[in-house]
Amino acid sequence: MSYSEEFIIECLQQITDEGIARSHFQFTILLVENLGRQLLPHVGDLQAQLQGSHPYYRDAIFFMSLGIHHEILPDDVKQLIMMDTDLKFMTDIKQLFDLFEDFSDENVLGIAHEQQPVYRHLFSLFRSQNKGTKVGDPPPDGLTGFNSGVMLLDFDKMRGSEAYREILRVDFIQKYSEKYHFKGHLGDQDFFSLASMEKPELFYVLPCSWNKQLCVWWKDKGYGDVFDMYFNCPQPIHVYHGNCNTPIPH
């Protein structure tokens, strides 16, 4: 469903009139159609190089996290939490924002590991040719790949990092998609998962409790023996993620 700018403004005005947002929040409206056009020059070539045939993720909006630091948001926005809509918070979101303080000097974004053996599967050819590799292995020691349902983006670090600018080059993605025999189908998380194989220092790994994914699609797809090594999260859960339409606990 698509909403007009006038409708969104009317809704935000109603919130303000009710006193919920008065003097506490500032809203910036980004319409999907306009945002896609703004993003395309920054992410279009990367998307074409990486993306497979899955029709759902062909829109530039699914690579928004790669290019939104390019003067799309107001200059005073220095850090951003980007989230999917199928989340349920069990904890004050301020505690999530506080994790920016745990970033190392090299970290430019925070993102949690994928909690299914998705990348074990997508890197299966590379794994078969490179016995003993950690690529696609489960945490804590494996190069597991990421899930982009919750991300912390530090714009100043993204703009100032030579290593981050490097992974945004088409020749980087082309080189390493060929090296790892990788073709993605899940938007930006495929990009970050591939980049993390070569540049893990760019990523602050969010604890699984801040993006507890509930989808179990891969459990009966030949990975039952290793599934729980990816899926288990022995921590108090702060954010549930009902990916692949999985019901979220009450």
C-alpha cells in the first residue's frame, strides 16, 4: 500500500496535536519513489553485480543502507538505526542506540549474524573447494554472514572510512563474488555478508539478542544437524524478528 505525502503529514500532525511528539521528535519524510531515484546512482551498479534473479529485491530500496549516507538525510543526522517492520522490542530502544559506543575505530556499522545456515548454503561451492574454511560456519568463530533486520549505521565513519569506500566499488564486489562463487538474493545483507569475508573489521557484530530471528525455513532443507548452532541465542531477548512471516511471541 502506498501513502501520499499529504496523508503522512496529516498523520504526523495528529500525533503532534495529541502531545505525543511535541518538542521531542523531528520527522523527515522520505517517499519510497523519490528515495529509490536518489539511491540508484549510488547503489545501482553494485546491485546489478551482486543481485540474482529474485524479483522481490530488485528495487534500489533494498540496498538503501549502502547509499543513504550520501546526503539523503539531513546533515545533522550522524547515526541511524535501520529496522525491518516485523520486529517486536522487549527493551527500550535507547539501549540499542547505546551500542554505538561499543564500536571500534574501524567499525562503521552494527549488524547481527544470520541465525540460519543461509550463507553456509550460498557459499557451499566455495566451502566444498576450500576444506576447513570458516566461510559460512556458525558463530562464534565462523564467518557466518549477516541479517539486516536491525542495523546501526554511523554516517561519519562510513564517509570517513577508506576501507568502506573500497567495498562500495564495483570491482571489489566483482572480484570477491567471483572468488566466493557468490550470487545474492536478499538485498543489502548479501552485500554486507560478502564484504565481511574480506573486511570483517568494518562490522560491529550485534549480539543475537538484538535481532533474534525466528524463521526456521532452513531447518528441514538438509541442515537439521547444524541448524541450532546458528539459531540458538542463549541471552535475554531484546528484539524479536518475525522474518519469513513467523509469529512473534507475546
